Amino acid sequence: MRRIIPALLLITLIASPALARAQQEPDWNAIEKESTQLLSDYIRINTANPPGNEMKAATFLRDVLSRSGIDATIWEPAPGKANLVARWKGTGRKKPVILLNHMDVVPASPQYWKVDPFAGTVKDGYVWGRGAFDMKGVGITELMALVTLKRQGVKLDRDIIFVATSDEEVGGALGAGDVVKNHFDLVGDAELVLNEGGEIELDDARKLRYYGIVTAEKSPFWLNVVARGVPGHGSRPRPTAAPNRLVRALERIRTWETPIAILPVVERYFRDLAPQADPSLRPLFADIRKAVQDPKAVARITANPYYNAILRNTISITVLSGSNKTNVIPPEARAELDVRLLPGQDQQAFLADIRRVVADDSVEITPQGIGWPSTGSPDTSEPFRAMERVMRRTDPGAIVTTFMPSGFTDCHYFQEKRIPCYGIDPFKMTDDERTGLHGNDERVSTANLRFGTKLFYDILREVGGAK
């Protein structure tokens, strides 16, 4: 026995530094400061798409990972484009989890901003700039969660695969699409993907409303509308002129109320939010299937643009074109429609329906080509429940619910390969703060960078079975 005790003591002493690192809470103040600087630097790499030029951004991320001892692979699917995959090894007892983010951002019009959208300005407790929220800010919280786990010496049962892609803002074919189609060997063993798209909603008084995890997305089905007629001089109006036919067709489309459809993800969302809804809305939210049988209730609920978008297929008239001269009636007038279909909807059936609504053979309606079957991820899986546990520990008593965004992300590329994908936006924000998304003065608070990094850190520990 005397020989055994010193041996055990020696083993304990040797193991204790690593054990202490794993058990010691990270320095979140330092992490907030580091995240702020990284996001500021990242925003200064202008990846507005088109053209994107994501190679510079990929090199930046690779260098950050390298400084923490995590190797990354970069390749160029097209000139100037880039995708990055990095893997931090776990024990292998469970399949990997992918942290997915995109490097490109939408364009910005500087004349409408309070700051230069590509300067990475830090002021008033916020990092300002295009991509601060969508999605460079989220990407930095994913990266910092991964780096912090490595620095802390945390051992997970899963590999963590960090994937940064090009081209998401224009469909993702050269980004996540390329990763899945041409480099699936780098990611195909994963069990789940964590991506953007959820919400942590604050009311105007900054009181927490709910955590929303994306389990389903609508899919795009963008359409061209072309009306044709006899051209002529603008001084002689013609009722059958192409612009007139187009306007009539678009008015029929604009006033068409597409049918209501209740998906399980949406039903749960309304039911979960019922207790905190306006008292007059609580019974409607508590039983949304019954509520939509009443036209008055439908009118009230769908007056909210988001509620309307998750209850039906939607159509926005976004592009119009006709003559290039005021005094010329053109032979053609064109429009483009941003159609978003609910999961499970048939594209060809919808196309037939909208043609019946227009009821004019001189108006041609054709798909642009973008679109895919929308799939979802279960809210009964262990990873989903692990995220619920973390969120409820973070905010005891919080509502955690399923969420379906009105837009789409790169999740579908992985879901088509039967890899579940969940959307999390790890920032607590009001509706007003979210207006920067694809808008002016996009920004994220430094406090949210800290909070978001910790949320991903805790989720990865929970999902990964941290030791």
C-alpha cells in the first residue's frame, strides 16, 4: 500500500495542470476584448457579394486558428472564392459537430450609414459594419468558442469541424454547395450542423422573450413574369400594351391570399409563445389550428409580417422593367417575384396555381432556376435537447422553442445529405437592433460577442460530452 499511494499521488500531480485548465472558467472579459478586435478586423476585409473575394477572409480565419494550434484547409472553387475547413479532434466516441458560417456579406450603401460599413468601427459598445451580425459576428463567436475550448484543455467526445464558406448570399453553390458536392470527405462523418438563423428575442424593454432554434426553413422559388403586347408611341395608349398587362397580372398576384398551412414547427412556436402574448392573442396562439378557421383571427395574426410568412407561401414583387424611354410603349414588360415556399410544398403545383390566378396567356411565368425541396431537423433529437438545457441554464425559466425563419440558409445542403442542421443566432437583440440585418448601420454589441461565444462554448461542451 505504501508503494501505491506515491504512484497515485504522482499521477494526480502530473494530471492536475490539464485538469485545472479544463475546470477553470475562461476569462470572459479577455474573450470579449479579443472577439471585438477580431470582428473589427474581419469586417475590414470587404467580402460584399458580388464579387465576394472571400480568399482574404479565409486566410484571416486560417491565421487565427493557426495561432491556437488548429490547422485549416483552404481551397479555391473559383477565382477569388474560398472555402475553409478546420477540425479539432475529440475522442471520437461520438460523431463530429460542424460549426457552419459564411464569409461573404451583402453590399452596403455607405451614404446611408452613420459609419463606414467596412471600417470595423468600435464605438458606443458596438462593433459596426456590414456582416457584424450576418454572419461575420456569428462566425467569430463560433471560432472563439472553439479556440476557447482548445485553450482550456477541454476534452470532447466529438471532433469539432469549423467550416467557413463563400457565396451564401447568392445561393451558396460555390460555398456550402461545393463543400458538400466536392469535398464531402472533409465533413461527411458529422452528426449535426450548427448554423445561423435562430433568434434570441428581447422586447423593447430588453426583457427576454424567447430562444428560438431553427428546425425548418422555407425554400426559394423565384419567378420571372413577362408580359407581351403591341409596341407603339406613348401618346397613343393601348389597353393591351405589355406594361398594362403586366400591371394587371401583378395586381392579381398581389391580392392573392395563398392558403394557410400549419407546420408542427410553427404550431409549437405559437403555443410556446402564448403565455407571454397579448391577452387577446393568447387563445389564438395556444390553438393556432383552430384560430386559422376564423377569417377575423387570420386577418389579425397575419397583419404581423413574420407570422404571415410562416403560415403560408409568400410572394414579393421585387423587380420591374419595361421601356427605356418615356414615350415608347415596349413590346415586353418584366417583373421578378421572390416566392418563398413552406416546407413540403410542391413547386410545380404552386406554379400552376399562380398561372391560374393571373389567367392571361399573354403573360409568361417561369422559374429562375433557384430552389430546392425544403427539409427540416427534429426537435426531439438529443442535440436539440442539449441546446435546450444550455439555454435554460443560461436563463432559468426561459422559453426555448422551434423557429422557422422567413429566409433560408446553407442548412439545406447538409440536410439533403441527412445531416441535421440547426440555426442559432447567439445574440440577444430587439427587433430594432435586427433592422441592421441586410440594412443600414448593422452592428452587434461587444456584450453580445461575449454572450454568444459563451453560449456556443457551453453548447459544444454539452453536445460534446465535455470531460
